[in-house]
Amino acid sequence: MLKLTREEQRMLEGKEGAFKQKALQKIVEYANALGAEELCTVTKATIYMGYHPYLDAVESEDYNEIFSKMVLCEKGDKVYPLEQFSSECFTQTCVGPCDHFRHEEINISKEVFDKNRKFLDLIRDAGVSIAGSCTPYLSGWIPLRGEHFVSTESSNILFGNSVYGACANADGLEASAWSAICGRTPLWGNHILENRYATHVVEIQCKSETPKDWDIIGHALGRLLTDGNERPVLVGDFHRPDINRLKKFFSSLATTSGCELCHIVGCTAEAPTLEAALAGHEPKRKITLTQEEYDRSLASLCDEGAGDVQMVVLGCPHYTLEEIRDVAHMLEGKRVADGVSLQIWTDMTMQYLAEVNGYAQTIEASGAHLLNSACPLVCGRTAYDLVKTGFLTDGAKQAHYVHTDLNEKNCKVFYGDTKSCVEAALKGRWEV
């Protein structure tokens, strides 16, 4: 039986308005379905807002109606006007379908661009900060150990749970929004400290030096996690990852698995030792991640052979300032090949810092574009119309998801490290 506090009961009775009442009603339904006995207070959230193509399922131009049906999951005709989100929870937007300031460079229509800005302005007025980031921790959105948060970005759930020891489940787009509105989520799963111990011990026996290595390790590990609800802990003589390696690792791990928490001995918050990560439990399984498994993932991400490329995408997940700087240095005094769209994706904070430091100007002078708030995966399908025969990326997540669609168009998908991608963009061709 779900127990509510006096404050939660008042909200459920509508004392804080119909908007929060509806959101809490959905959270209560969610908690009852999970068997949760109480709720916990959420203090940070990222939510998937803006104009995304799936919202067209509601044939309306009224954002209140769209939000009511698609986010609040109203089954009837009742429309809930947007009101203020929870003041207890700092909420900002995840990625959207377009750069916040321009659209032509990425082949997005003015109609989509304008509607996205309109929807974001409305949600901003309701108390949600516009950030457009899949890596919110880069700009200060950092939940601390034991803090409860929700997020619509799978890699961010992994990063917050694992690196910081904060607490979140992969609730989905709608439930995360409900939590951001009412400031509550079911006390269940990863929100309960006793549930966070490692279940699978994974020994790393493959290359682990570069960001690309950690990208592939995440992809390979996800393929090997087949038991459901796994919480792996990484051990072995691996190269200690930094933030650039970790964000790639968690992004690709979330791509090939449903993993929400991954301990790394000597690196993440709850794994100073293997014993601490296991918390007295015997592992359900021991996994060895070999070089053979690494090579198998790499082969699945990068098509064989060489070929011309028309689109090169860097920044999945969004680039740090350090990564932007490195690309700027690679491009300085050079020019992207004709017919190639070289896109470097980041959030608005990193983009502004890149402008202050001159990196953005160097990138744009080369014919490349430093972009914010999105990536081709979350843009409309027209973003990939630029691709005729070849697509190239340094993000395993991008490569993994676009393979089917682009291969069906007889386009090759290539994957490599950042330097190789930049060199290919300058030549207009991927070489083996």
C-alpha cells in the first residue's frame, strides 16, 4: 500500500492545482504498478521537450493539448494548461530536434525550427531551463551521492548513478516529466541504496587506452549483458578512464543494453574496491570482455572497405570543451572537402566557451559547423538526406542506430576515432 506524506496528499487532492495533481496521479499509478511503498523527492531532472516528430500523433497546434495527451497521458478530452513545474526540482531540457539558433546547415525545415523554439519557449515559461544537452553534467547539472534525479537520456542515467552515486531509474520520457512537475518519483529500484550492489563481475582484457576503446567496450559489454537488470562492476588491468572516455562508455553501454548502473573499481562512487561494489553479495555471473568481443563490436559498427562520405558527425555524446579544442586544432588552416557536412555537436554552454576561446571560429572557418542542442539521431529524418553513399561518425551510438536505415539506402556507415573522422572530412573519403 502506497503511503503519502501530508504534502503529497494535498497535491493529490488538487490543493496545488490541476497540473501538479495530474502529474502526481500518474506517479501514484506508476508507484502502485511497481509495488513501491512510498515516494521520494526528486531534486534534479532532464526532460525531453521541444517539437519532436512523434508529437504529430496529436493533430493540434495547441501545445497544452499536445502536452496533455502525449506527456500527461490524458485519455479523455481534458486539457491541462501548462503551469509551473516543481520548485524543489531543478529541471532542464535534454536534446531537441534542431540546433537552437540555425537549421539550414543540418537540412531541417524552418517550420520544424520555429515550432521547436515555440514549444521550448512555452516550457521555459513553466520553469524548465533550456539546455539541450545529453551531457548535462558538463554545464553544472550534477546530482550528488544519494540525491534522487530523473532523466530522459539513458547515458546520463548511467553517468549519474555510476560516477556520482546519485539515484535514478530509467523511467522513460513521460514519467520523468511527471516527476519534474510534482517533484516525486517512486522509491523503488536504484533509489533504494540496498539495491545498488554489483551483480556481474566483468574483467576487461581488451584495449582500453583511448576514448574510442571505451566507446567500443561499452558497446561490447552491453551485448554480453543478457540476464536483465544487471549492475556490472569492471575489474582488470584497464587504463583508468577520464570523463571523455566515461561519457562514451556509458553512451554505448546504454545503446546495447538496459543497464542503469555500472561500477568501475577504483573509479566510480560506490566501487572503491570490488568488495565494496558487491556489498557482501556473490556475483550472479562473471564475464570476460576479450579483445575478440571488442573486435566483434567494432566490425558491427563500421562497414567494410573504403568510400566517399557526405556527412561526418562528431559529438555523440555531446563534446566537451577539450574535445572541441582538439578538433579545432586539427582543422586550423584547413578546409573540409566540397560536398561534405562536418558536424560537431555540443551543448550551448560548451559552444559559448568554444566561441570565447576561438575554437568555434576556427571550426566554422574550415567549413565545418559547431552545433548545439541536438544530433542527427534526434533530428527529423531530413537530417540524413545529406548522405548519398557514405556516413561517418566517432560515436558508437550514432553508428549503431543508423546502420539499418542507411544501409537500406545503399549507404555505407563508417566508424572511427576523432582524428580519422576529421581526416576523412578533409579528404571527402574514408580510407581503411
